[in-house]
Amino acid sequence: MKKTLIIGASPDPNRYSYKAAHMLKRFNHDIVNVGIKRGEVAGVEIEKPGQMHNDIDTITLYIGPPLQAQYHDYILATKPKRVIFNPGTENDELEKLLDQHGIEPVEACTLVLLSTGQY
């Protein structure tokens, strides 16, 4: 299973990051929730940005490009295999940076990838 770090995790059940966390757990993926809101999602506490993880396969983004810049160093230091840019999070600058560091940028929807068996 692919351990996934969710950037933009939210305890609000109306948010797509919340739905993704629950679906990832339903498909038996370990998750790490990172966000600015307090609480938990899918039984996993939301961490403040900055706690380092070295066992992440995938980062899935649920924050828009204006907020992503503050996460660039964190994403690179985490060294995931890929970063999923969910709809509305696409960012050419970050995608180029990931390519330069051997991290695959993927423009897709985590929920769709999971539900179609492509995750």
C-alpha cells in the first residue's frame, strides 16, 4: 500500500481532502494528515506543516498554488515518489521543481484514481 501525505487535510466533511482521507483508509492506505486546522480525519490527527516523514510514497495536494510555495521545501525534503495535483491545485512552477528532483508530478483526482483502481 502507498503511504500518502495529504496536504490541506481538513476535519470538514464537505472538503475533498476529508473525502480522500476516508477513501484512502477504506482502500487500506496509511495516511498522514497535514494542515492548519486542528482535529482528525479518518482516525488520524492533523499535523501542523513541518513534521518530517521519510516513508511517504505519495503526496496529494488540496491547497491552491498561492499557498503551495510555503510547502516546496517540505515536499522536496519528504522525497515522495509522486505528488498528485488534484483539480484546482495545478502549478507549473511546482511541477517543474518536482521534475528537477526526480519526483513525478501527476495532474489527477485522488478520488477518481482510487475508485478506478489506478492509484
